[in-house]
Amino acid sequence: MMSDSPLCKLSDEQVVELAKSGNENAYNHIIARYRNFVYAKAKSYYIKGAEQDDLIQEGMIGLYKAVWGFK
């Protein structure tokens, strides 16, 4: 469970820095931390001709890029 992880005590910035240094658990943790946010935001949009899953996928790609591009 995510709440049992010692990563829960760290700030987002600290977790992202660990993820960028190669810590796979930290990467998975930050993705899990924001997955529901991405889903909620994707559900609030409607784009003609687009599937809801496509919007969620784009949001997750954006989250991935945010982790690796964070400075």
C-alpha cells in the first residue's frame, strides 16, 4: 500500500529527484500519487472525436514528462 511507504513522508520534489536518479520505486510512487488527479482532469474534458482513454493516456504522458523534465 502506498501509504505504508517511507516515500510518503517525502515532498514531491524529493520523490521526483529520487526517481530521476534511477529509483524505480520513487517513480512508481509519484505516478501513483498523481494518477487519480490525471483521471479526474481527463474526465472533465470533452474533445469531439476523442476517446476518454486517449485523454487519460495523454495526461499520463504529460505526468511522465513532468517527472523527467523537473528541475
